[in-house]
Amino acid sequence: MAFRRRRGAANDAGDAASENDGHKNRPPNTAFRQQRMRAWQCVLTPKLIVTIFSILAAIYLGFGAWLTYLAYTVRDIRINYTNCQKEATSKFEPMPSKYISAHFSKTDSSYNPYEAEWMKETLVVQGKGFTDPRDYCRIRFNIPEELQPTISFFYNLENFYQNHRRYVNSFNAKQLLGDAVDGRTINDSTCDPITSDWRGTGKIVYPCGLVANSLFNDTFSSPVLLTVPGSNAANETYNMTTKGIAWSGMKDLYGVTKYSYDQIVPPPNWERRYKNGYTDENPPPDLREDEAFQNWMMLAATPNFYKLYQRNDNDPMKAGQYHIDIEDNFDTTVYNGRKAFVITTLSTMGSRNIWPGIIFLIVGGICLILDVYFILSFFLWKPRKLGDPSYLSWNQPSTSHGHAAS
């Protein structure tokens, strides 16, 4: 019969000795357990503080100056066409300069960027199986200097809250991936209220939700060069592409739908694009290839935002007067919003944005001011001797002792 060791019994003589010495809970005698590890303690001496703030000031001021310089190398023009249908006429007339903002290194008198013309026009468009009258805004604008690629074309919306808590959740990820999600699931999802046919047919809205329904649907032609300084050449189209405007990884979130055409209807605000619904002649969009839709679904964090519409990575944009046609479908006046298009070059840090550089300059300026203050305080304005024991509390005259002596 095997003997069992009593619980807590010593394993050997050493353990027995430690049990008898009255210190059973003593930690092992190691540098780590006895807190004898070597450590570095930062002593903030005046020289160290001045050095730290000098380095921080140099880094922030230098980086801020570089970012500001990059921002000012960007050339762009922004034209607000919100009120084109209200203020423009049926022939080209000068556009109010308040609707134009531009940043160029020079302003040629013949091609002043703040001098633009616009007109409105209604045309009957022949679509896929339908005809429809459409409102157009035609704009002529000036580029005073040659722009080097990459040239990006953005549309800009103001006072449009894509960050609203209900709006940001109003889509169905599985439906966007291409799955034929059933109507009950869609009706119970966050797509509400854009879930099923508002005409009562019971068909599913594809793609469902507020985000897809509010898709920006103004269309822009490629800019056409009308006149060139010092040349008789005219009507040269500056070709821009809508391919490569979305991040490559965005395509993985979308797929070709598995719905049949008799199961689905387009969102209400897509009616002008799909007058007769989804048909063989006018099928549902291939969301995996629709990069403009992908950019729209990448929601903005602020109510004023830019989204890329088209680009040209290879060809410079000549100086001259350009013409662009805009199919004016997206009404921003109903929510007191504004819309514009922007043509811009890009720097290493992207499009024009002076605020990052300004923020770095402000932080660098604060560090520099503190640095100067510490230099004056530590070395010029009655500097205190480092480690002076006379400042210790027990070396100071006690107030109570002074009263007692008197």
C-alpha cells in the first residue's frame, strides 16, 4: 500500500528548514522578486527640457512648413452650380464670381479663372427603352495655366449629412454582395423605409436603403477645350475616365446580384435612370464594377465632402477656355444644400488642404514659445542651482518657531 504525502509536507530538508524559520511566504531572493532590477529614471534637468522642446519645435515647424508648401503647390478651380436652373438663362451669360474659387500661380487676363459663363437647357434624352426630358447646365470656365497630371475631377456636396445615425446603417451588406436576400429579411433590416416597392407590388428594392436611394446622380461630361492661348486649335476633348476612382479593396464588398428581374425594382430616386424598371435592355447595375456607387457608399464623416468622379493620370491639362455639360438631376435646394465640381491637381499629400500644415505650425510655435520661456527662466532670470539642499523643507525657517521666539 502506497503512502500518501501529507498536504503541505516538506519535500526535502531545505523545505523543512524554511518551514521552521517562520518565513514561509518570503519571495525568492532574486533581483526581479526583490525589486533590485536596474532602472533608468528620467531626471528633467533644465538642459534636458530645453533640448526636448527645441527638438519638438524643429520637427513640428519643419513638417508644418512642408505640408503648407505642398498645399500651395496644388492648382484647382471650384465652381458652384447649385442655382443654375434658377439664375442661368437659355444663352451663355457671365456667372457670378461668388460661385467660383480658384488657386493658380498666375491669372492671365485672357483666361481669368473667376470669369465663367453658364446657361441652362432642357433636352429630351433617349434612354434604354424610354425618352425623358432632362435639365442641363452648361458651363464655360478658364484654366490660366497648364496643369500637370494627375488631374482629378470631384463633386462637392455641402450640408448633406451622410453621418446621420440612421442613414449610415441603411443598407444590407449581403444584398450588396449579390445574395438574393428574401423580402422578409429586407423588411426587418435597417434598410427601412426603402425596402419594398412603394407602389405595392411587393417586389424588393435593389439596392435597398437610404444610402443607395440618395445616390448622387448628376452626370458630367469630360471637359472640352474651346480655345488655346496663341493657337487656333479648338474643341479638343480632355478625356477623363471613371475607372480607378475607388479603392481597389472596395470591390470585395460588392457582387453581381442573383435576383431575377421580376423580383426587384430600383430605388425610388433611380426612377429617371430606370423608367421601366429593371429589364434586359436596362439591367441592374453591376455594383462590383460601378466605382461611382462604391465611392458614394463610402460614407463621409462630415456634412461637407468631396467624392472623386473622374480622373486623368497621364495627360497635362492645357491652359485655355473649357466647356462642360452637367445633367442636373440632384436637387440640393430641398435640404438647403449646395453642390459644385472641382478640378484639381494632386500633391504628395493629396488635394489642397492647408489645415494639417497650419495645425503643425501652431503646435511647433507653442513648443518654440515654451522653449524660449524655459531658456530665459532657467539660465537668465535668476536661475536656481540644481540640487540646492537649502530649498529642502527642513532647511526652511519654520513659521511656528518664529512666533515662539517672539
